[in-house]
Amino acid sequence: YSLPFAVQPLQNAFESIGRGPMEAAATLGASPTRRFFTVASPLAKRGYLSAIVLVFAHTLGEFGVVLMVGGNIPGETRVVSIAIYDQVESLNYAAAHRLSALLLGVAFVALFAMFLVNRRWRR
């Protein structure tokens, strides 16, 4: 089955470590918790970064959760996705398009930055 988009980079990062480093740490007497925090977690840092950036890019456009959890309190819980909705509701499509382009640009920059960081770590 398909894993959620943020879990896949973490799963791939941990699978890419292999069993060798974990078994070596176990033969040196490290507990399972210590093996995770001192061996597996540092080796999976690219997966953590990928998951964080994917979640950030996904939540940029989140709409329903913001309304349910934070509500739409004017001046307090204003986010871009709700601002786009408000502009469309008031038939101000030009402003909605500008905000949408801004949102798209921020998401693109975040994903491009992740690409550059991952590329640098592979060298």
C-alpha cells in the first residue's frame, strides 16, 4: 500500500542505512534506543529534512484544518490559503491570483532548496 508522502522519505532513509551499522553498534553493547539516536538517526538526516520540507510545502496550502483548528479570526489567524479564499469570495480574482502565485513560489523555493541540500549531501 502507499505510505503518506512524509513517511516515505524517512522509510527510504532508514532502509538505506542497512543492518550493518546497527548490528555493529549492538555488538559494541549499545541499547536499541542508543543505537537509534547515535547511529540510525544521524545517518537518516536527509530523510528527516526531506520529510520536513514536504510537510511544510504541503501545509502551505492547507485550508480546512486551519479553519477547523484556528478558525478565521480577522487579524489573528490570517494565512495565505484563507486570504485566497476571501479574495475569491469577494470576486477579487486578481488579488487571489497574486496570492496563489506567491504561495506557489514559496512552495517551489522550499522544494528547490531541499533539492540543493540533498544534492550537496550526496557528494
